[in-house]
Amino acid sequence: MVYNFGSINIDYVYRVPHLVKPGETLASESFQQVLGGKGANQSLALARAGGSVTHWGRLGRADRWALAPLEQAGVNIDAIELIEDASGHALIQVDDAAENAIILYPGANHGFTEAKLEALTESAEPSGWLLMQNECNATESVICLAAARGLSIAFNPAPLDAKVASLPLSLCNLLFLNRGEAAALAECDPKCDADALLDILAERYPDAELVLTLGADGVRYQRGDHRLSLPAHRVDAIDTTAAGDTFIGYFMAARQRGDDNERALRLASTASALCVQTAGAAPSIPVAKDVEAALVR
Ligand code: ADP
């Protein structure tokens, strides 16, 4: 089982002629309310990939509709706590030039207590994996509790903040990093060569598997001295939202099935190449049969 300690956000998306200016009141041309958050996206991707995932999260009771897409995908939602306060949510303006401006309120995602986290980790099978991102509070506690429970830990430090570097990352077994996250942890320029970045990270985290995603430049994998490199599919990307989340979900599901790393990377890059060809977050995360079909093409 993968236990995904992750954010659940409600995205309120407003289409506007231009981003609202200070003091201005602007009518929106359209409005959409959709499930979002890196945590929810990664659970969706894992389940759509055929993996077994239990989501550990918190959501405002008024937004319980957001559980339906998770449940329909096959995510175990039993441990998601419904609360009276506001859900994590994002107010997203998108203008005609596809530029956006976002206000993010962490809400329920930042309300985990130590007692709750202890109960969650105690409920986990020690043979499982903890997957987590950086959109909830108490990340350090969760890493320590999961390690004490004997869980393997996969961490994706997104969105990156100043606190990430001081987390006990040596307790993590698998780090999923994009170029910006890798550069920050390696204390390098983000334009730094990918292999040089990996050299530094492999020295810094010698016991961890490292997966470095490089957008259209593909992906590198490193464990000890063993390095794999895979190019990205050449596609016309129209929206890269959730590309990394799709990659992580598909990689974790493949590993859970016992696939080797090469196949896990191939499945994950094929899934994320499909993702970037569709607009939106959750709707752009493909299902396994479409990924398998694209793999044999
Ligand atoms: P994040 O979304 O976390 O910033 P990346 O941009 O590295 O992560 O993308 C994750 C993966 O998605 C890449 O390793 C690649 O497989 C795929 N991907 C992203 N952008 C493209 C693209 N333009 N063309 C093809 N694949 C892409």
C-alpha cells in the first residue's frame, strides 16, 4: 500500500479578460470549480495507474463532492478527515494570454495535529510506502513518524520552500525532484547540467534513490553508482499542469507491482507525455490502458 500524506485543494478558476488590477472590480467570463492539490493529483495518478493508494488528507465538509473523483479512480478515502473549517483552496485567474495569478489558502491542509499523524502512521502497514509532497503542515513530523514505523518514504518537495533543506531528508528512500527542486537542494544554479546536479545529490543523499525529472528533457534516475537516463516523448505540450504528479503516481504504481526501474520510468514518462497534451490537472491524468497503448506505439 502507498499512504499518500497529501493536500486536497479546491481550485476556483476564473477566466478574465486581464488579471485584476489593484482597486479594480472585474467580471469573470466563466467559472469552474475543480479538485486540485498536488496530493490529490498524485493519489489520482497512482490509482489510475492501477496502484493501491490510501490518501491521508483533510477537507472541509462543504466540499465533500471532491471525494467522488478520488473514490471513482479507486483511491481509498477512508482516512480523509472531513472538518467544519475551510478546505485548502486556490483562487485562479486566467487571462486571454493564458497568464495566471493565484491566491492559495492552505486551510485544512495545514491543520494536521501530532496526535492525528501518530494515529495515521500507527494504522499503516510497515511494509508500505509513505508518499508526501510539501503542501501540508508537519512534514518533518510525518517523515520521523513514518521512519519510526518502518515505512519506506518517497518525498516530492513541491512546492519548494526555504524549510525543505532542513528536513531530515536522509530518512527518505526516494526523492522525486524537478530541476528547480534539485538545484535548490544541491545549492546550484537551476541551469546547471543535470548530471552534475545528480552527482552532488548522490553524494549528499547516498542511501536514497533519486528521480530527477527534466520536463521536455526527460528524466534521470540514480541509485548508488547506477544511473539511468530516458528522453521525454516528443509531443506538442499544451499544458504541463500535473505532469510531475502524473509521473510520480505512475512510477510509484509500477514499483508497487514489482516492475523494474527502467519500465517504471518508461511508463511514467509516457503517462506524463499524455498529460501535457491535455488541458487541466485532474482531467489530464491518463488511465492505464491509454498509457499502455501509447507505450507500444
Ligand atoms: P514538474 O511538473 O514537477 O515541474 P517536469 O516539468 O520535470 O516536472 O515534468 C515531469 C515529467 O513530465 C518529465 O520528466 C517528462 O517525462 C514529462 N514532461 C514534462 N514536460 C514535457 C514536455 N514538454 N514534453 C514531453 N514530456 C514532458
